[in-house]
Amino acid sequence: MTAVLERAWRVASWYVGSIMGDRAYRRYVEHLRATHPDASVPTEREFWRTRHAEADARPGMRCC
């Protein structure tokens, strides 16, 4: 039973993390390296700062 609960917790954590954008920076870096290998990779802090600035500039692009 413990193994089932642990798996359920991992799945739930993955799902909530995906919705909240926890993996967004890692996906962005993978995309950037694959499609633009010569481009410099921003720090995670720079990535989030830019992402939030863009969301604030276009409030109609988000759900809330």
C-alpha cells in the first residue's frame, strides 16, 4: 500500500508542477540548445523575469 501512495504522490506532484510551470525553464533550455545552439542561455532568474514581464505586458494571454 505504501508503494501505491508513493506513486500517487509522485504523479500528483508531477501534474501540479507541470501546471504551475516548474519545468518551463528546463524545457526552454532544451529547446534553445536544440534549435539555436549558438545562442546564449539565460539564467533561470532571467528566464522567469522575462516570462513574467511578457505576461504582464499581454494580460489577455493568460487565464487569470
